[in-house]
Amino acid sequence: MRRARLPGGRVLWLVMATVLVPAGLRGQQKQNDSDREAASLSREAAIQESAGNFAEAEKNLRRVVEINPGRESAVFSLERVLRKEGKVEEILPVIDRYLEVRPNGTAMRHFQLRLLSQMDSLSALDRAARDWIRHDASSLETYRVIVEVFQNSLGPDRTLSVIRQAREATGRPDALALEAGDVLSASGDRSGAGREWSRAIGKDDRNLPLVLQRVEALSGNPREIVGALLQGLERDDAAGAARLQGAARLALAAGLTHRAVELADAALDHTDGTARTGFLVALGQRAEQRGASTVAIWAYQRIREYSSDPDERAALDQQIAELALAAGDTAVAMEARSRLASTLPEGSPERRRAMEAKGPGAWQPAQRERPVSAALKAYAAMTTSAAQGAVRDVGQLER
């Protein structure tokens, strides 16, 4: 009898093993059954939706989110079906239940904001944004999404307040500077936009391409914005090629042609080879699009200087001549035409056309200096016109 007795601890362990382990297995089995049911209902809902049976699809999807409120795909599918039925607003309580289960669901938070914005539920939109920030105040991406939605819904003041909140929460004074510039530019504060975009560019030029796209897409003359940006870009004495090239593009966008050439020329000191040619070609094309012939001619002249290909140089001379003529710069046009003509074979039709395009001075000797004596000058001065017989008139020397 004494051997049949078990210590109290062992008896308790055996009882717990008998009761608890099967209970855990039963719980897991129940969860597996629920997952299988939800998956089956989701498949059935997809079939019904494709067949146009939206009422049945809605019924099955509502059962899915009842089984598992945190099933993201079911929430999105239900919203799509409800939208087709013309009652999309009924998805909002479903989203609320999802966020109770998964409060940090970024995709669903973004989805909720966009939906409230589309429905013009502005007070609800503001509450939803505040709730998201309360759950994820340190994420800059949270504020970025909110700013994107607010800009089109709640106006510049409320949007800028979110940006200030983001800067306080993250300790970064330049946080969302690109977005802040967008808001200020859209509201008409171009000077403020320039300051924010200059801040967005930073010392590493990380957002320079994005700022350039924004400035070049602005209507009217962006000189006020460009002034602030150029001050920020030129503040760094050790500015590299990317920054100087960007500054040249900004100056061009603002119509500051002489400044654009200065900055582009400085940028060439930091580039060579294919990168240099690519920059000059792009600059010339942008200048042509903006009617800045001075910048375009300068860019193509520099490309010509660096080129060793005769065909390329001839094509550039042709382009320079056409731009210069259109701009009224006949001196540059004639110089380019002269270079072009000199590359063509003697007596060829192409050479004759090129020479004729040069104008009255086409057949004059170029760069030809020779001494002329006083006697020869006097003899030439005595010549009369052909109408008078082209004789020498000594009396003309007295006049």
C-alpha cells in the first residue's frame, strides 16, 4: 500500500496533465477550424462577387470579419463590395474593430484616412489622425501619410500643424521639409516654400532632384523661390557637381540666364567625360524649351569644344547657327556658319549654301592682315565712281 501512494506534487501534476493538455489541444483545434471556415467563406465571397451577387458576397465577408476582425484582406474585400452596393460608409465600423485588434496596422490606418477624406468626413478624419499619432507618435512615416491626406482635405494651416508636431516628436527641425514646401507653395507662400525646400535639400543633396522637379513644374516665374534656394545651395563653399548643376537648373527655371551660365561653368570643373556631356546636353535642351537661347548656345559651344568628332562638331555648328539667328545674334551665327563651311569640300553645293547663309561677308578673307603704304592709300582715294568713268581724280585728295 505504501508503494502505491504517490507524493502530492506528482498527483497534482497528473491531474493537470489530464485536464489542461487536452483543453489546449481543443483550443488550437477550434482556432484551426475558424481559420478554415474564414478561408472557405473568403473564397466563396470572391466567386459571388465576380458573378455580381454582391449581397451574398457581403454576407460571407461579414461572417469572415466576425470570425477574425484582424483579417486585413477580408476588410479590403468587404469595402470593395460595399462600394459597389453604394453603401461604403458601412465599412467604417469594421475598420474600427480591426484597429482595436491591430492598432498599429499602418496600411489600414492609411486606408481609413483616405476613405474618410473621400467621404468628406473631416471631423472624423481629424480624430482618426490624432488616434493614429497617439499609437505611433515616433514614426515619421505616420506624419507623412497624414500630411498627404490633410493637404487635400483640411487645408494648409492644419497640415502645417501636423508637420510642426512631427518635428517636435522626432526632434528633427527639417522633418517633412519637402512636404512643408509643397503646402506653402500651393497656398501661395513661395518665399516660405523656398526656405523649406532649401532645408529639404540639406547638406547631402538627398532631395535635390525632387526639389528641381517641383520648381521646374511651377507656373509663372519661380524667381522668389529660386532666390531662397540658391542662397542655401551657394552657402557651401565646397559645393560639388550635383549641387552646382542643380543650382544652374534652378537659375535657368527662374530666367536668370547669366547666373545659370556661371553656375554651369563652375559645375564643369567637377565633371568630365560622359557625365559632363550629359549635363551640357540636358542643360541645352532645357534652355531651348524655356527660350533661353543664350544658355543653349553656351552649352552647345562647350560640347563642341570638348568634342573630337568632326560630324558632331558640324552638327553642333548647325544647331548653334540656327539658335543664334533665331535670337538675332548674327555675329555668333556667322561664326558658326563659317566654321561649318570650312569643313565642306571646295565647290560643293553644300559649301556654297553654307557660304551664302553667312551673308555679305561670306567671300571676304578671314583674319587677313597686311600693311598698306600711304601712297597706295592715296592712290585708292583718287578713284571715282563708274558713272564718272572710274578715272583718278587728284582733286579728291584735297577733299
